[in-house]
Amino acid sequence: MEYISACTLDCPDSCSTIITTDEHGNYSIKGNPAHPVTQGYTCKKAKHALSRIASPDRITTPLMRQGSDFIPVSWETALDAITDKIESLRATPERMLHLRGYGFRGILADASRYFFKQLGASATHGALCDNAIVEACTLDFGEMDQNNVTELLNADCIINWGRDVLRSSVHTATLLKDARSRNIKMISVSPMSPEEGKRIHISDTHIQIRPGTDRFLAAAILKRLVDEQISNHILERTSNGSEFVAFIKTLDEKNLLEACGVEPHELEMLTELFSKEDVAISNIIGWGLQRYRYGGENVRYINALCMLSGNVGKKGAGSYGGFSTTRNFDSSWRSGGSNARTLLLPNLADEILEAGDIEFLWCDGSNAVNQAPDAKKIAKAFRTIGMVVVVDAFMNDTAKRADIILPCALIHEREDVFGSYYHNFIQYSAKVFEPKGEARSGYDVIHALADRLAIHLPAKDDILTQALNTESITSLTANPLETIRKQGFLPTNHPQIAFKDMQFAHADGKYRLPDSILHDEPTHDENYPLSLQSLINKDYEHSQIPAEEQQTLLKAYVHPATLARYSVTAESEAELISPIGKIQVQAIADTSVHPEAVIIRRGGWMMFNRCANAIIEPHITDLGQNAAFYSQKVKLQALL
């Protein structure tokens, strides 16, 4: 028997999947061949869903803290205790804090946001992932949008600014391989070595750049372009073109290249490309380059390069940074209510401690202790809260700090509908299996609490019907909920070309170039000379890593010359040290790593001494109040 479902992980591909069972009750999962983007295959992360469901480590009954241990309790006991605590705080709702992450996505998954907003509880602002790129693109274009991804195949040249498609988006990787087979010129820019950069970015030419300095390279190309003069037609489509061009002319090319570590001949090659009016250039913006202190500026200067070179609003061109996963949905079902205050998520530990009055915390869809900067301090902050409730399926770093753990249903054990930030289809994730043990869907948990507290929560079908009642969906089907349940996905009617003919979403229809400023990198600290890059894991989504996969030392990949400089032997045990802590690692010699960087793969748990965020400070990006994870500086030291 076959069931259509979908992967709700925080991943751009948002794969539609087929789950098959045989006569022996064995299940398998594959990509849906009928889905125009999924095309019959998916990555390891999606395939791990079935092993997570069946994991012997899974929490399947409510647990309540008793001293240093947890004991199983009934749902009634757990919900009664939570209800009593919430009731005691209803007159002071700011003392309740709701943390909601993207461990799973969907319309119904937002029930907790609706519920705690009705209570008036505190929430968070800022982000751990993408707010810098969202705000940068919104400032530039008026909204975040991009051409349909298939327009990459109409490009003359594709420049990938640091997106590791082999680990982050297997379907983008396939698209780029297709483009390469069509002799579309492929260039990549990232801190990786030329050889590794060509591999992970699927390019013919790779430019190795100093970590976090993409804006300087974009500015250097812009300087060459404005010295040759920008088309008046393009400048007329901007609100501040003349001011920006005048500023760019004041910049020193030599200083720009020194700042980013790029060679003059590489600048020459890129300038020649961008100066050709008859060449359509698509620019893929990596999600990593925004995770620096000036991540927003990195994005804005790449966007400015696209705009002033005439590579916006036409076939085969554009800036590909993504768009909102919720843009196709009507979210008014969760309107009403308000949050008493918001705490800055990337600085969560200090925000909780400085508030000093949080008495109740609800955390769902997030391993917050593990995933935010200064993880040890977050754990300390959680201990100051009267009751911590965590909705999760595994005893991770956050669940260990809970007073009550509520077991949640996983992918394919709950129904939901969700969008992608990569393609224009919306997906249906079906309830293929009954939740294991006593686990419940997040919606069902919130519904039970809402009933106890006399808060109205709309029924599931009512929420889904309303959310799908938008022009981008109903223009293509009269019964979206019925259709998506049957088909597994729905197309939407967004245009193929974003900002066609350079018509932008600002009130005046014009593009906004950056203010006349280009920030220098933070001052170099000789005590902490290396840039710590906690990069994406190809096998597991963020911290959804089985405990058995974390029983060895965390590997730190370092250029051999860097190992020699700090007298660290390859394959030996060493320490990564930051101003707030240290973590033990195994040093691996890797010529693909930039000599000024150390690479580890993210997601490891603090309880296994594999959590990079235990030594990452809460740096904040220039735009979007995003966590600037990659601006962390460390030193590497041999273990004595």
C-alpha cells in the first residue's frame, strides 16, 4: 500500500514523499515521482523519518521531573499541572514565555503561537537562521521574492555565493548539474578551496574568499562597473542610485580585494561577465554568508550587483535568496491577542536572566538550549524558571532541562500542510501512522489546554480550509483541501519572473540600494585568530541526531598549514577555545578549509560535548537581529 505524505523538516526542498508498506508490514520512504520538484528522490534527512518514529530512545509518555530524574505520568496529570501554572499567571502573562522553532513546519503547527498569543504571553523576536537575508531583500526589493527556480536553466551564467547544495538542497544540486550539462557557465564563491568549492557548489570555476567578506568582492565588481558607467534606465529604477554610485566611486579597489582575499585576475573575470548586457546571470545567495555580523550587508551588496548590472526582472537572471514559506496561506485564523513582550532569541540566555521574572516556559519545535548561542548559559537561565514544559520526542539538551516533557507526534504521525522557501508548490504531510505510545500532535496538545482554559481554538479542517483560501491557490483549484489531501501537493500561480521589468514592491515601485556605507570587518583579535564555521550536516537536520551517532569526539576540520602553525598534530585531540568556553575536538587535516577557519558540522548535543553553541557568543547581525554564528572567533590548542 502507498501513502502520499511530505517532509516537514526545515529544509528548502520540502519534499513530497511516498511511504510504502509490504505484506510483512515493512515500510519504506521515497520521493514522490509525481511532484515536479521532488521528482522521485529525496535526501537522507527525509529518509531518517521512519527510523526516528521507531527509535527505542523515543519518549512516548508524558514525563514529570522528580528530583534529578523523570517519572512517567498521565496526560491528565501533566495537563492539570500546566493548567494550574498558567491560571496562576493569567493576570501577569508577560511572566510566561513561548519558544517555537522550526523542528517541524506547517499550518497546524502554528496552533501554539495562536494559543500563547491569546494568553498574552511573552514570545521571541529575531532569529537563529534567516532574518538577515529576509530583511536585506525586503529593504532592497520591497519584498522577498525570486524567479521560479527553473529559470536557472535559462541563465548564461550561474554564480553560487556559498550555498552548499550537496548538503542543504539535493534538488538544487540536480538543477545545477542539469545547467552544467547544458554548458551554462558555473562559478562559485566561498571560503572553501578551489577543488572542494567546485565539488560542493557544482561549478567550473571557484573563487576562495575570506569568511564573511562577500560584500567587499561585490563592491569591487560594482566599482569597476560604475567606473564604466551604469545604464540610465537601470538608475532610473532605483530611488537612490546616484548617491550609491558616487559612494562606490570613492572606494579603493586594492583595499577591497585585500579585505576579501580575492586576486585581481578573479575580479577581472567577474567584472567582464557582469559588464555584458547580453549575458543573463543568476546569483544564488548562500544562507551562510548572512550569518556574520555584517550578513545583511553581504546580501545587500550582492543584490546591488545584480540590480546595477541589469540582472533583475528578466529571464535567466536574478538574485535567489528564497521567499516566505507562508506567503501562499491566509494566516488570519491565528489573529487576535498579543504578546506582552518579546525577548531577543539569539541572546536568549541574557534576555531571560535580565527579565528575571519568567515563571513559565513552553518550548515546542525547538531544541532551544542546544541551538541558540551560549548554550551553557541558556541551560543556566532555564533553571531560574518555575516551570519549563518541553514538547519533544527525545531526551535532548532542552528536554533534560524540563520540568514536564510532553511526547509529540513526528512526521507522518500528524496531518499538516506547509510551503517551501525554494519552490512554489505547497505540500501535504499525511497522518500515515498512529502516534507511537501516548504521543500526540502539537495541535492536539494545544487543543486540550485550550479547552481547559476556555480559549477557542478552531477545528483542524476549519484552519486548513481558511489558510488555503488565497488567490494563489484557489485560482487553480476550487477545493484546495480536498485536492491536496488526494494529490499530496498543489501548485500556486506566482509569476515565473520576479520583479519583471524592474518593477519592485516598494510604494514607488523602485529599488533601494544600500546606504552609502561599507563596514569593515571586526578588529582582528590575535588571541582568537580563527573563524569558527558551524556548517550544515548532510545526514541530519540540525540537532535531530541519534545519541548513538554522537559517541566519538567532534571532528574539527583545519587546513594543514594552520595545524602546523599552532603545533597541533593531525588526527590528535585538541581544544577549540573561545572567550566563553572550550570544547574538545579531534583535529582533522583538510586542505579544502580556508587557512583562517575551522569547520565543524552543527547539531551535536552538549551532553556529549559536541555542541558548538556552548562556545559561541550571542553575536547579532546588522539586519534582522539574526544570530551571527559564523562571526565567532576561536583559537585551536593541542590537548596537553
